[in-house]
Amino acid sequence: MSEIGEIIREVAREEMPPGFAVMYRGFWMTFENGYSISIQFCHGNYCDNENDEYSRRLIYVIGVNPPYSQCRNAEILISNRDGENITHEFAKDGDRIEHCDIGDVTPERLAEIIARIKRRKK
């Protein structure tokens, strides 16, 4: 389990109002139905930037997060309104499953997952 994942799981236990939150190396979205998704894409996340040397030096040597990051894909974590990790419910064959996260999620796959999250009942 990644250090980032641990931090995100802790935050997921707190009630977050609908909207967006910048968090660590990506962002968090909470929907009106209470479900949330974390989208992370920096060094240490399960994405193309997982071993990015520039970000690693900023984070671990200097102690700051990169001021800017972009990536072709991202790591996601999904929680229900009780803060429980339900990411596994959204996984499909071919997904990169890492611990409790799905890695290497493309924008197209993310859009599919967000549509499913939005359809969940309160």
C-alpha cells in the first residue's frame, strides 16, 4: 500500500461536502450522492509518473509537492458515503489493480467510472 494511498484512505473517512479538493498529488471529487473518487498522478502513484525522478526529488529531497504535474493516466480510489473503499466494485478485466487502488486509468476509463459513481443511489 502506497504512502499516498494511506493518506487518502484516512481523508476518505472524513465527511467531505460535494465538490472538489486538491489533495497531495492530484485531486478528490465528491458527488451529491456522497460517493467520492481520488485521482492521483504523481511520483509514487500507480501511473506513468510512478518513478518520475523530478517529482521524487522535489517530494523526498526538498520536501515539496511538484507545482505542476501531468500524466497520460492516473491512480484512482473510490469511497462510498461512509468512507469505505469500494474501488474493487469498479474494476474490470485488464485494469491494473494495486492494493486497494486501480492504476493506469485513462481519461476515457475515468469518464466511464465517474458515470457509474454518479448513478449510485444516496
